[in-house]
Amino acid sequence: MNLEPVQGFSKLSKTDKIAWLVKHYSKDAAKTQAILEQYHHVDTNLQQLHDEFIENTISNYFLPLGVAPNFLINERLYAIPMAIEESSVVAAASKAAKFWLKRGGFRAEVLDTQKVGQVHFLFEGEIEKLQTFFEANKKMLLDSLAPLTKNMKKRGGGILDMQLVDKTAALPHYFQLHLTFETLDAMGANFINSCLEQLAATWRKLVSEEASFAGQSIEIVMSILSNYVPDCVVRASVSCPVEALGDNAELGKAFAEKFVKAIRIAEVEPYRAVTHNKGIMNGVDAVILATGNDFRAIEAGAHAYAAKDGRYTSLTHAKIEGDQFRYWIEMPLALGTVGGLTKLHPLVKEALVLLQEPSAKELMQIVAVAGLAQNFAAVHSLVTSGIQRGHMKMHLMNMLNQMQATADEKLVIAKFFENKTITHAGVVEAIEKLRLGKLEEIS
């Protein structure tokens, strides 16, 4: 295949983009084109909306949208929408929700909602003089942003503070203007970045024109929000008597003690903590996607928070206090319920309706609870039956679909594995035997 770079690809129509792709990159042009077009929406207006979310659109990529019901959060009942492709995630969340529904439900609270943005710059000059100059001009710098912050301030948000940070110990001549923001129900990325870029221009001009800095250069390197938001944090928790965790007091105590040990391992062992937190993010990301928020930003911030004390550790914690079992999560979540996809994507809008149109703070609580529930279900399985039993049961349909099983074959195989351990090799053998009429030969 002799490939050459394409010129003006972004200016081609979607039809022409597909034609070019299948001609140069597909082994079966007709098949590839048919699949791409199969996922186009029949409603042309809706399809155009999706086409304009990103650049160079060629089709739509579907993820299942499920719902996990029976979440009692702060005495309010929720059915939580989750968009995810991984088997057993929605089922595990639903199971955990049902478990804690009978034990008082989940509690959640937002600890703070501050977001961060920084102007990164290099300054070759006297540090003390720069600090004095900053303090003298701080109010004027903030006032210069009034046209950008006016509407946000009317709603109760805006810039909370600004500091000059000396980072020269880490990198020669490196400084920051470090700002904290309150963006209310908006995630606020565009608002924050607009403020920072305007601030950077004003700051560069002021420093460059200051006579006492003659011959001392300033270079603005970049202006950008941070997805590390250790002061935009939510806590979710559950608690109940230890004996309520099992069919009797003895079993409840044994489960609680083993569960706490499993959490402690995730707190001290990074290899375990990464997988432990990945399971939390299964629940978190699924709700983030369903509600049109930025799961990449949330992932980055959550993992940074897990390492904030110098080593990577668990986002969840558990302990036994007297006869009470306590289990909780604390994590940063910079979310929005206005702006972006929340007002554009039809399914995102409906997902927020299903969640009873939450504020950003309420959504933070819901998402944290989803992560806690997911983690509870995973650790519960790990310390009892093992993780694979439930996961492979949910994964069975995926394996059968890969083998192009008919509806009747699926029913027979599902019944066959009702009380058996499910493995890929076992499913392959079972479907092959079934098609030969010899399923009874498998013991």
C-alpha cells in the first residue's frame, strides 16, 4: 500500500472523507463504508449536531447507556445513568446500591469547590522586587478581568484569590500567577482559560513597562487551568453495625475485618492501589460520560490526588469503630451541569433529567457515591467469591456474540453455566459441543 499525506482533508465533506479513508486504509472498502454509514443517525439535524461536536467526523461511536437504580443518597432515591462498555460495572453498582439501601443508604457532602488556573512565566530579575511589584498591582490585575468575570460574579462565583508563586528552586527563573476560581454549576474551563490569557497579557505589559525592571526580561510560557483540584473535593460514605454486614453477627464481623484488611492493602501497596482505584473510576467515569463531563480531566485529577502525599494510595478507606463499620471515599471532582455537552447532547440532557436535574454540587455527590459503590462491589467480590465469578457471568453474552451464537444457543449455554465456573475456553468448548449435539458430554 503506497500511502501519501492528504492535503485539505478537513475541508472535504463527510462523504468524501469516508471515500478517501476507505480507498487508502481499508482492506474491504465496501464493508468499512457500510459500517461507518450504518451508525449515521437518520435524523439529519441530530446527525449534524453530532458531526459538529468534534472535527473530521466520519461516524458515531456508540456506547451502551445503562442505569443503576436504588441509590439512596442523603435520603433521596436516585437511578444513576452510566455509559460504559465494560461488562459487570452497572450490575455491580446496582448490587451495591441495593445492599446499602437496606442499611441506611449513602451519605455525601461537598467539602470545597475551588478550581485552579495558572499563568506560567519566566522572569530574569530580582525576586523580591517582583514580589513587591505584584502586591502593589494585584488589585489592578484582578480589576482588569472585570469584563470577563462580571456575569460569573453576579451568580456568586468568580476569582477567589491570586498569588505570585516562586518556583525557581524547581526550575531557574520559573514563576506562576496561581489563581483559584469558583465556577458554580459550570465546569468552567473556558471561563478560567479566558481569564488567564487576559491576565497574562496584562501582567507581561505591566512588567515590561516597569522602569525598575529595565533589562530584566519576562516570558509568558503558557496560561492554562489545572485539572489537579485538591480543593474541589467531595466525600461519600456508608456505615452500619458490623453484624448487619452478614447473615449473622459472626459472619458480619468476619466480612468487615477482611474487607478492612483489603482496603489497607490498597492504601499501602501501589500495585494494588492502581487497580483498586481503576475499579472506582469504572463507576465514576461511567456517570461522567453519561452526564457530558470530561472523564479524562477527572481521571488525571483523581490519580494525582491519590498520590498527593508522596506515594500512590487508595481513594477509599474503611475501619471498624466499636461495633460500627465505616467506609468512605474522598476525591476531587470538578464537574458542570451547564455548558458544553450538557446543553447540546440529547442523551446527556436526558441523563441529567433522570438524575432530577442536579446542581454541580449534587452531581459531585452522585458521582462520588457511584465510585464508592463500584469499589464496594469489587472488594466484596475479592474477599468472598473472587472477582471472576460475577464478571465472567456478565461477560458470557459478549463471548457468545463473538461466536455468533443464535438466541436459542444463548439460552442453552446460559442455563448450562448457571452453576458452573465460566471461562473462555469452557464457553468455546460448550458452544462447539452444542452445535454437534454433544453438550451432555461435558461434565
